Amino acid sequence: MTTFLIRRLLVGSLTLLLITFLMYGLIRSMPGDPLLVQMEQMQPGKKLNMADVERQRAAWGLDKPWPLGYAHWLSRLAHFDLGVSPSRHMPVGQMIREAIGPTLMLSVPSLFLAYLLSIPLGLYTTVRSGHVDERAASVLLYGLYSFPVFVAALLLLIHFHLRLPWFPRGGMVSDNYAELSAFKKVLDILWHAFLPVVCSTYVGLAYDTRFIHSNMQEVIRQDYIRTARAKGLGPFRVIVHHAFRNTLIPLVTLMGLTLPALLSGAVILEQIFTWPGMGNLFFESIRERDYPTIMGLALLFSLLVLLGQLLADIMYAMVDPRVRLS
């Protein structure tokens, strides 16, 4: 185990270094820079001091070639400094910490609900394979998976905000949030998060159910399943104890790959519902050419992807005795 972890950590560190190097080169190749974006937002009659412009370019590392700029960013990262946002004039680490909470309020319930509902639905459609109800469920799941999220979000807003004003247009809290009691503050946040969570859940529910159903269809055709049925075991024990346990490896892979989704946010949903999460922050930082914030978010997302793959490998050995990390 120790040798495996050391080897994976070394490979992951080199991979992370390569990802951030390429990412920095890509964002520096984008047209414009933070200084030009700020100049576009200035008042037309305001005069520019070229000395201040050059000083700001030097402070942000824009006066150096991008490989040297990356080395400067890497040296700050070694001191756990992600830099300061040139557009918001705030530390990048503070901005990310403030956006993590709202993102988790959407991603954790949606992922939990998706797995909570998809596992019994996947097992049910496997047992009822070929029947009318299974075909109807499959058509419904395919329709949900192919239905665009932004269209669903707009339809929900039209129906539940304009026609039936049950839910707010967007945002995370109401205008009178500060005046509410602690219990009502929680209800207010849940009230605002309901529609975004519904939109985040249905796609994952449709995909995960079909994923479990497809893997179960392959497993139940194996010889040991026929042997278990021939021995007189009940359908529940055959499906859950024998078949489902042998589909855990691809399911564990799926869970490991969904780990980055906990913090990556949903750019389109957060824009539609004006939710102050990681996706919204990432979109705004790209629009403003906010290099330190883009790099901080890219570093976080890359770490989560590598960590998810490592956890998936470790969980392989837990669910399948045939897999050995050594």
C-alpha cells in the first residue's frame, strides 16, 4: 500500500505540474489581459498614467514571457499563495473559500439524491427487464438524459416563478435574509436552492440509472448467476447479493470521477439562477481575464480529479478481493 501511494503521489505531482503549465500557457494565449479589461471599463474621459500601467503589468507578471510568468506563479504557490485577483482586488484563496459553500449546497444534495434514487431504479429495471414498465422507465430516463439542463431550468423558472410564484427568480438568499431567524435562514436558502438542485439531480439520476442497468444486464448473464438461481436462491438475494456486488467496480469508478463535480460547480445553472458558486466564479474569471483566479480554480479542479482517481483505485481493493494495490 505504501509503495503504491508513493508511486501514485509522484505521478500525480508530475501530472499536476504539466496540467498547470499547459493551463497557464493557454490562458496567457487568450486575447486581452486583466489590464486591458480594466481599461475597457474605465470612464472615457479618464487619462491613463503609463507609469502606473507598466507598474501594474510588472506586478501581475504580464511584462514577462509566459514560461517565466508560470515560474513566478509556481514560486508563490510554493508559499501557499495563490495571488490576488486583479479584477476584485481580493486574495484568490478567499474568493474560492467563499464560493465553495454555495457550490456544495447544490452539488452534495444533487449527487446524494441521484445515487439514492438511481441504485434502486437500476435494480428494479434489471428485474423487470423486457416488461412494459421497464420499457417506459427506459424511455423516460433517455428523455431526461437528453433534455438540456438550461432548457429545463428556464421551463422551471417560467412555470414556478412567473406563472406560479412559488420559488424565487434566483440568488442564494432573499433581500430580508439578515432579519430572519436562524431556522428561517435555513429555510430561505433551501427555498432558493430547490430549483437548481432539481436541475442538477435529474441528469445524474438518468445517467446513473442507465449505467447501473447496463452493467447489471451484463452480470446477470454470467454462469454464477444461473448457478445461484439453480440453487434456489430468491430473486432479491441473487440480484443484490451476487449480481450487484460484482457491478461495484464500475460504479466505484463512476463515483471517483464525480468527486470533482462536488466543487467544480455548474456554469450554466449558476448563471441562470445567479448562484454564487464555483462555476459562476470560473466563468467570471475567464471573462475578466483574471489569471490568478483561473489558475487557482484549475489547480483545485485538477487536484480533485487526481484525488478521485486515487480514491477509486483504493476502493477497488475494498470491493473486489481480486484487486491488489501491490
